[in-house]
Amino acid sequence: MEAPAKSIKKPTTLDDLLAIPEEVRRHEIIAGELVEKEAASGKHGSVQGRTFQSLRHYNRRPGAEVRAAGGS
């Protein structure tokens, strides 16, 4: 009896990714495979908010100042 033939999986392409409807496309291509991303957690949102708040002083509006940490 012969062993079943192994199927050769082709690497995922950008066209494969873009074929997923945009409203449900939470995927990325990693090492040629399509991987669904996990939803961001509450902790992620909290860190993102704190990062945004800490960077608000460094916006590039006219007249905005950028100071070194610990400087006066």
C-alpha cells in the first residue's frame, strides 16, 4: 500500500490577505503563513493611553517646546 501523497502548501501571498473582507481582516503574513491577530487587551489600551499622554508635550505645533528629561 502506498503512502498518501503529501500536499505542498504554497506560501500565503498579499492577494490572499487582501481577499479577506476588510471589515474582518485582522490578519498578517508571517513566514509565508496567514495568521489571525489577537484583539488588543485592556492592558494594551492602558499602556497606549499612557504613552500618548507622555508624548503630548512633544507635539510639533508652532511654538511647542521640547525639553530633555530631567532638564529645567
